Amino acid sequence: MEDILYFDINSGISGDMTIASLLDLGLEQDKFLKELKKLNLAGYEIKISTVQKNGITATDFKVILDDDSHPDHLEVEHNHSHHEHEHKHSEHEHNHDDHSHQHNHDKGHSHSHSSSHLHRNFNDIKELINQSGLSQQVKDLSIDIFAEVAKAEAKVHNKEINEVHFHEVGAVDSIVDIVGTAILIEMLNPDHIYASAVALGTGFVDAAHGRIPVPAPATIEILKGVPVFSTGVRGELVTPTGAAIIKTLAEDFIQLPEVEISRIAYGAGKKDFEITNLLRVYQAKKKVKKSY
């Protein structure tokens, strides 16, 4: 028998929903938090709780930043002038926690931070991960996921991958989401990871220089080559971090194969839509076909 993880993405995916769903499989929270502390990253605390979504009990995972702002997506900071792009990521924040966008024109510039620099590029993030006390498997998976985000942002903004700078406070929770996911996958150690087609929202969100489409450009760039479909739900169901996580983890995007399900887990999204905002994950066993 093989151990299978199957992600049922019928109402989207984000970094916090991924961690919540994996924790909901019954993994030791204390062990997870102890591993996460090996990442030498300050400026946040974690809240894990149980919530109800349309009567379904789910785990909720929240990264609470020491700063008053709560951007749950890598804020990309660019130095180009206003006329070069209709939209600059540094002037808005994708809020993974409630699957909405919160916009603040001065966000990338106005807040003070104890760090000597206010943004990290991809190399800085790789160095942070590689210098941690985490296992090599966790380091490698974390960097692979981050690379998907960095490549997509570079493509969208017509930059080289290391010219894309992630505003530090905006990056903290994405680093936690990505590294935390890698830690939990190592703890679970499945033989195979599969996922359904990815459900997308629709509509637009307001950014500093106009309205941008949902899915966000970086999200849909990451999901090239992945089966997707529109739910018709107005709102952001898939975040760039969520897209990068599932693209990296899933070896195939297929309908649920013939398996024996042993555990069913639910990770909560923060916002309420007309569909239940949950990420469902199955832990299952699959019979191995013998070859003669």
C-alpha cells in the first residue's frame, strides 16, 4: 500500500489554507512549531484555532505580524516610475487570510521596521532558508516553491528573477506559509501527492493605478500547465503562494483515484463566499499493482 495525499481544490487554495488543512490531519502542532522556529525569522506569531464554515469544522492557521499590517502575499517592490506600469505590487497587498485585496498607496514606503533593509530578493530568501537549522528536504522544497513565485513575478513585471524585491513585512507570512508547508509534508512523508483541477475566482480588484483581474497575474502565470476552471465566484480564491505550493507539490492533477481514505482534513479560508471556503485534503492508501 502507498500513502497518498489528495488535495481537493474545489474552492481555491492559499498558503494559510494549505497549512491549516495539513495540521487538520492530526499532526503534532508543537513539533511543527518547534521546527518552524529553526527558521531564523522574527516579527510574527502564529495562531492555530478551530472554526466552523457552513457547519463544517475546520482548522484555521493565521500568521499575525508584529507590524499592524497583515499582507499575506509577497509584496513586490520595484523602483520604476509610476508611468512604467499601470500597477505596482508595492502599492497594494494581497490578503490571503480573507482572500481579498487591501490597498494602501504608501504601503511599500511609509512603515518603519527594525531591519536594516526593507526588502529581500530571491537570493536573500534562499540564503535565509539555507542558513536555517531545517532539514535539507525542507530547505529544497521551500526554495522550489519560492522559485515558482519569483519566476512568475519576474515575468509579470518584466524583470530578472533577482531584480524582483519582496517587501520584508509582506514576505514574512509567505515565507512562513511556504516553509511551514514543507515542514508538514516532511512530517507526513507521503509516497504520492495528487490534486484536483484548481478552482479559480473571477472579477477585478482595485489597485493603485486601476483595476486588475482575478486571478492576479502572478497567480495565473504560476498555474500555466495546470488544469484550472472558473467557479464564477467573484473574489480571489487562489493566491500566488497557494498556486506555487500546489504546482510544486502535486505530481499530477487528476480526479480522485481509487484509494481507501483514512483521514479527511479541512483548512479554512477567512472570507465567506457563496461556496464553502475550505481546502479539503484526503490522506489515503492506494494498492500497489504488482508487475510480473
